[in-house]
Amino acid sequence: MPKPSVRAVLLACAPDQRGLVAKLSHFIYTHGGNIVDADQHTDHEAGIFATRLEWELDGFLLPRETIRDRFAPVGDALRMQWSIHFTDERPRLAIWVSKQEHCLIDLLGRQRSGDIRGSIDLVISNHQTLQPIAEQFQVAFHHFPIDTASKHSQEEKELQLLRAHNIELVVLAKYMQILSPDFFKSGMQVINIHHSFLPAFPGAQPYHRAFTRGVKIIGATAHYVTQDLDEGPIIDQDVSRVSHRDSVEDMVRKGKDLEKIVLARAVYLHLERRVLIYGNKTIVFD
Amino acid sequence: MPKPSVRAVLLACAPDQRGLVAKLSHFIYTHGGNIVDADQHTDHEAGIFATRLEWELDGFLLPRETIRDRFAPVGDALRMQWSIHFTDERPRLAIWVSKQEHCLIDLLGRQRSGDIRGSIDLVISNHQTLQPIAEQFQVAFHHFPIDTASKHSQEEKELQLLRAHNIELVVLAKYMQILSPDFFKSGMQVINIHHSFLPAFPGAQPYHRAFTRGVKIIGATAHYVTQDLDEGPIIDQDVSRVSHRDSVEDMVRKGKDLEKIVLARAVYLHLERRVLIYGNKTIVFD
Amino acid sequence: MPKPSVRAVLLACAPDQRGLVAKLSHFIYTHGGNIVDADQHTDHEAGIFATRLEWELDGFLLPRETIRDRFAPVGDALRMQWSIHFTDERPRLAIWVSKQEHCLIDLLGRQRSGDIRGSIDLVISNHQTLQPIAEQFQVAFHHFPIDTASKHSQEEKELQLLRAHNIELVVLAKYMQILSPDFFKSGMQVINIHHSFLPAFPGAQPYHRAFTRGVKIIGATAHYVTQDLDEGPIIDQDVSRVSHRDSVEDMVRKGKDLEKIVLARAVYLHLERRVLIYGNKTIVFD
Amino acid sequence: MPKPSVRAVLLACAPDQRGLVAKLSHFIYTHGGNIVDADQHTDHEAGIFATRLEWELDGFLLPRETIRDRFAPVGDALRMQWSIHFTDERPRLAIWVSKQEHCLIDLLGRQRSGDIRGSIDLVISNHQTLQPIAEQFQVAFHHFPIDTASKHSQEEKELQLLRAHNIELVVLAKYMQILSPDFFKSGMQVINIHHSFLPAFPGAQPYHRAFTRGVKIIGATAHYVTQDLDEGPIIDQDVSRVSHRDSVEDMVRKGKDLEKIVLARAVYLHLERRVLIYGNKTIVFD
């Protein structure tokens, strides 16, 4: 299989208007670009148009470093929010954990297999429990104990560390602390895994509550984190059947498999630049 | 395929204690019964033992009409709640609807195919919209318009009708009225279909709310109805993936398929005597 | 909810080449069209580009009856296979059945609910068993008994009947006969439901074979019918978990639910003009 | 949560006959045992009764080391095939791999989390590629290169190694060699993961063939290995939806998640003594 050539990816949304597809594809075509993947969605209620366009740089007449500047007036004229990415970029990630390791091992294992289009550069935790796992996979581990008094200053230091390493994405892989509102002012993108099919069982102990309620299906939800706990835009969800035979412990066990798969899918989709956040929802161009 | 012989089914739960399985199986064995299906569950937290035993009447030494009396002292000694059923019984059902027909057509179609171990004898509605469908399948239709003033007296009349027809089970197949607390004093068993994966989106307009929240999975829940709206014991649930491409109308369309399948499965399981209610949960012996 | 305006739908595939999206969207934009839904796919291995474009006729400058003629040179220049449809068209369908009714009742029920964008005008069967169901839903029923000697001439008559009613799509809803090669020379499009997750268990008695093999999942497959039995392009599939507790009869019962849902979804997708056949595969723009 | 007490597990099957449940439960009850989990299944076609009984050793009057001997005459009288296990046993496992690591990392990660009721003592491979992963998790790695000439003698050595370590279960976690018939004469139990929903796409390159066939669902199958390649008793299967948007590489990526989850579930069920092999099928008491 030949190595795929480098591609540019445009992720964009704008107020719906006639000619959007024509104008965007014209920009790429007139510069010699070959569109290899295009997807579009119109939310008629909200009057919003969204698109993802992927084209080959090979043969494209604009030098790579000028593409964003050359596209800017096109986007401005359409009152568009947009970003352009390149498929050979390797965004840097930090994984935040507490004491449970299944999501961390899974993500580090995928990095080991070359299945993550990015680089997990840091593991950060409020406990030291999982330090050996980070080390085993040769990823730097940083311990930031958190209590009520220290939370604000510790988060400040964590942000400094993230910036020092040019981290683009924080992945909360069973991090059992709530980030403070100030953290989000940093503009850092954060993905979390919640162990229920939200909006069912938001907050703590969803498996216990699922057991008590007697549901026949449990789930997991990966979402971007906002200041509103468990209310951010959902990226992916999945579910598993349970029955009266499943104890809370069985639900936890089955749930762990859901959690790690759903979180990894969300990280994958984000890094493939397939997720567009819009209002409190996502469009996943998959 | 030879016609299966008639079987007895014991559904029972009791405080957990040593020897329960031995005592129950001994009762059947000493009377010459051949157990063809046995399932059991112990809820260790609640200290509750539950079982479903199915044995052939063919060769059983107790005459069918005496079995319940002969079993009673065994059950009493174990402080057991129990019921015994026979697989050739045909319980009578009433289907309650409002204006949406997909669940009604589905259930009547299954009756037509001989796939329901019971007899749908009545269709009851607060509207006349679906009268032609009941008639088309040659099932009696009764119209009980409901408003705030008439609700109590209409429900009284409905209960009288149910009793006059020896109805054992009421199936709310998209009946968009809330039954009043008095109705439940009658002891009538009622199954409802709710168009969300409860406890997500209880109450009205779940698809609109699912759309607004941006969930990636929608669902349906069949449950026994109690006085606490949408809080009764869950019998079955199922889900379907949705994406940003699905409008509210698409969710309604996909949801209809979930609703009719999940409701029919719950009715099937109930009529097969596979559902044991216990606290606010069910054990489904499937 | 306001009635959606009429839209045109272009379904097309062509050898991949630069500028395809630009040229197609330019055609629509320069004639004042507003694209409300666009999807595209490139099969890099096969060098094939495929697209579905949907735009509003309201405000489109070309009169509806001229659109196909005006598009033809654009399509020719791109060596494109294409069709243009309008969302207010109501294609005519014939449902073919043998003795099992669950898929027929389901499809007729959907027509009753207004959920099919088309018109089921005929029910055709090699048996008389299901005539009462067609009549109950007030759809014309035609009986064509088939044996080896009569097969060819009966199919001829069936084709004449289809043509006389301008039938566009034949739906084999558990029609247990194999159509002869000559039938396909007519160019009629035919969708079939097979009761396995093809390519597992092609041919007869898939549930019996699934039971014997001890699979933990059963399925159903809706596909376009070609001369190669059970080998035509797959439109949709779905599955259901089974266990050792499921007898062959249980599998048949669970399978019926799969069959009717999967077949209905395939018919829906076809009538929404969301399915593009290409080689022996489909692209489903959903 | 208090530590659960040790329990005995009986897995058994026998020709169906009256009184089986009574006799088995009587044996446990008369020795003071408290049954905490009981499941039973009768295959009426084959005339086979199968059961799994789990009871607490705490309070059981027979000393643990005598239970098998005391049960033997009961089992013999019923012409029963049976095994008795204890929940504090830690069976030893060997994982066999070739070059793909996702299943290996997943299983070793579960061992690290304490989620496997057993002990992975060996990793065996025909390549050296994954040696660092075994070492990273501190599990002994053994390299047995295989070619046509050496296969027989290498398998001999592998069996010696397994016996020397008292290995009870071999897990083929993407081991891309076929074991020779002689290997199975050893009586070693072997679980394999196949990357398709068998019996679809047996043999090599199932994802390529799934892509070519245009299926809408891919799957994975965990099964006991017999001399008949890909034909052994199925323990578990799971599936994932795919579409035309998925390339072969996407299917491989989605399939890896299926493979590791399904294989881990099968190993879990085996070690929990929940799987009874019977003919070429399994009964999974879950």
C-alpha cells in the first residue's frame, strides 16, 4: 500500500446561503486541488451550513504555508468560522487520570501501535497510582495533588505545563476531579469520558444508579468538557445490554470496555479533524 | 414439528435461604414432573431469591386444577410470593391508543400471525382516529374521550369494560394520557412504551430533547406502569444510532421502529411468564 | 411544521477527476439553486467518484421539466452515470410474497401511516394465503401460481402487469421463489430480504443452520436482486444476539423482527434516492 | 464491599432425565450448601441437560478436597460429564501472538487491573516483534520461529513449555499460524479470535473480503480451536456497522476494537467457568 499523500482539511461552518458549496469547491479547484473527501450538512432550523473538505496537497498550486492566508478572504466573505489542518500534523495530547487505568492503558497501547494521529506527551494525575504505567510506556508523568485549597494554583501550574509542551488536547481518561471555570478560559480543548449514556445518570456513581433503576442497557459518553458538568457537546456514545444477572460490579466491568472504546473513538475522530463543535452539539463527519 | 405438550410455569420469589432450589425441584420431581426449563437468580444485596421453573404436565401426577392448592403450603413455608401458569392459557389483552398507529398495527399483525400467546380482545382510545384499523383486524374498538372533568368517570367505565372482558393486561401502545392514581388501585397490570432510553428524557417530547441535546443514540423503553410516571419497572429497552444528519422527524421515524419492536418484546415476555416484578425492577428470565 | 418545498435530487457516479464537485455545484449555483444536502464519496481504489446532491426547486431558474436535458451535457462531459429525481414523485411498488405475512403487514402498515414515499399498488403472490391481508389494506392482489413448467410464462405475465401499472420497484417480502434470469432482462429493480447476515448462511434455512453452528448473533440482509442468488448489492443489514436458550423457533421469531425492519429501511432508502448501485456494492448516502 | 467467600462451581451435562435438578440440588442442600447461582438448559432436540451450579463453601459440610470424590457417584449415576471448580483458583494462561499487539496489550492490561481471574504466565510468539510488550508487563516471552520443516518439533517444545508451567488455557491473540492436528491430541484448551462474524469470511483476509462484498456490518468471533479451522465452538461474537465511507484500513481499525473486546470476554467467561462445550456448540451461562 503506497503511503497516502499529505492532504489539507477544511472544517467550517457559516450562516446558510446560496452558493456555499460552489464557492468553496471553486477555491480548491482553481488552485488545482483534487477533493478526495467532502461532506456537508445544513441545519435548516438553525440556518447553519457546515462542511468538511479534504484535498490533496500534491498538485495544489498554493504553497502549504500560504493556504490559510489565501483562504481567509473567502471565509470572511461567507462569515465563516473555519480551520485548516494538514494530515501530517501530529497534535500533542495530555492524558489526565486518577486511579483507574483501563482508559490510560488503552490509549497508550494505541499510541504504541501507531493508531493515534497525534502524540501523547504527558500523563497528569492527582494521584501517583498510575505513574508506573506511564513510565512503562515511556511517557512523562506529572503528579499534581488537588485539594480544595490548592485546586486553583495547581490548575495554573498544569496549564503552564500544557503550554510548555504545546499541548492541543487534554483527554480526561477517568479523571475524577471537576475542572474549575477558570481552566476553560485558557481555551484548551478537553474531552471527557462519562460512564453513562448521557443525559441518563449524569454526575457520580452512574452504574450504581443504573443498577438501582433496573435499566436493561448501560452506556458511555465521550464529550467535550464545558463549564456545565456533563453537559458539553457529545462526540460519541455506545451501549451494552445488561440484565438482572449483572451486579454493580458486572456493570462496572462491562462499562470499562465501553468507556475505553468510546473515549478512543472520540479522540480518533477529533484528531482526524472530523468533529465540528457548533452550539452545544457536534457534527461528526464520519 | 410435533405440538409441544402443555407445561406449568412457576414464577416465584422469596427471602434467600438454604435449600430453596432443592425444595422446589423436590416438589416437582416427587410428583413425576420433568423440568424442561429452570432459571434462578439471587440478589445478594437484597437477600432475595427468584426463580422460574417450567415442567411438563404430561406425566405429572397432580391433576392440573389441584396444582396451585398443593403447592401453596410449600410456598408458604418458604415465605414465597408465587404464581403458577399453564402454557395453553390465552390471557386477554386490551390495547390502548391515541392517534399513532404503528404499535397498534404491529401488535394486531402479530396476533394475525399467531405470534402472540394471548388474545387482543379490545382496542380502547381517547380518539376515534384508529377505529378503522381495529375494525380492519376485526377487533372491537371502544372510544372513551377524556378531558379533565370526565377523566375519573371515564376510567371507571373503562375498568368496568376491562373486567367484563376478563382483561388481564392493558398495553399502552402510544396512549398519550396519564392514568390517574385510582386506576392502579384496580390491580390491573399495565405495560407502556416510552420513546426514550429511560431515565434519559422522561416525560414529553423526548425526540425533540434528544435532538437539542445532540445525543448519538436514541432509544425506547417498555415498562410496567405505576403511579410514578415513567418510573415503573423496566422490562426491555433498545437503542438506535443517530447522527447530525437525523432531523427530529428522522428520529421520530427511527424511534417508531424501536417503539414497536420493544413494546412487542415486552408483551411477549410478559405473556410467556418470563417477567418477575420485584421492588421497582424486573427479572426477565429469557 | 411547514411543508418542505419540492427538491431535486441528483444521484451520480463518474471516473474520479479534478473539479467534479466544483462543476456540479457550479451548475446548481448559476441557476439559482440552494443545495440543502450534499454528500460525496471517492473510491480511490476503483477511481470512482459518487455524489448525491439535493437542492430546492423553489428559486431554481430552470423549469423542472427541462432540468434533465440541461444537465445532460454536464454529465456527458464528465462521463457520468446519473439520474435526477424530484421529492414529490411517488414511485409505484409491487410487493411479492409467498405465505409469511410479517413483512407485508409491516410495509402496508407503513403505507397506511404515510411513512413510505411511494405507492404500494400491487401485491403479487404464488399462493392465495395472504390475499385477505392485501384486501384488508385495500391493495390489489394478484395470484400467479408457479411451477417448473409455468414459471417462464407466469413471469412474463407478471412483468406485463408490472408495466401496465408503471411499477418501478419490486419488493420481495419473503417471496420464496427464485426469479429466472430472463426476468432481470426487463431492467426492473428488485429488492429482497434474506434472513441471514450475508454472506453467512446464503440459500435456504439460515436459522436452522445458525442454530446448528451455534452462532451468538443472527441477522437479516436487504439487497438488490441480481442473477446471482443472494449475491446482489447489499443495502442494509442488522443483527440480534441469540444464545443457547434460543431454539430454532426463537431464532425465527427474533429474525422476523429483523427482516421487517431491515427490509423497510432498504425500501425507505431506495425511495429517498439515497442508494447508488456501483459495481456489486451500494453507496448509501444517509 | 466485603470480599466474596469462596464458592464451588459445578459445570455438567447429561442425558435428559426426570429429577436431575432435584438430585443435584439435593446433593448440595443435604451437605449444607447455599446455592448462590443456578442456571440450567435442556436441549430438547439433542436430549441433553446442562447446568451450572455455584454454591458457597462457607458452611458446606464436605471438606473442599473431598467434594469431587463425593460428587463422583452422583454424577456417574446420571451418566454426567462434569467438572467442579473453586472460585479462588487462578488458572495459568499462555498468550500466543504473531506481530499484532492490540489483543496482547489489552489482555496484559486487564491482568494489570486485576480483571482476569487467572494468571498470564507466558507469551509465546513465532516472531520477536512483541517481546518488548511482554517484558514491559513483566511476563516471560518465548520465541518459537515456525517454518514448514520445524513446525512439528517446535509445537512439541511449546507443549513441553506449557506443561512445565501448568498452563491450562492457550489464548491465540492474533496468532497467524495454524496449529497442527497433533497439537490437539495434547488435550490443551485453546481459544482463538477470528476477525469476522463466522461463518461469514472464514480463513484469511476477512476485512478485504468484507470490503469487496460491500457488507454493512463487520464482526469478530471468539471460539475454541479444533482441528477444523474456524469451525470450533463459538463462545462470543460482536459486530460493528460499516459503510461505503470505510476503507479496508478503517475496517481493520474498527475490527481491532471488536477483536480485543470479544476475545477478552471469551477468556473472562471461560475463566469464570461459565462456558460448557457440548457437541460443536457452547452453552454460555451468563
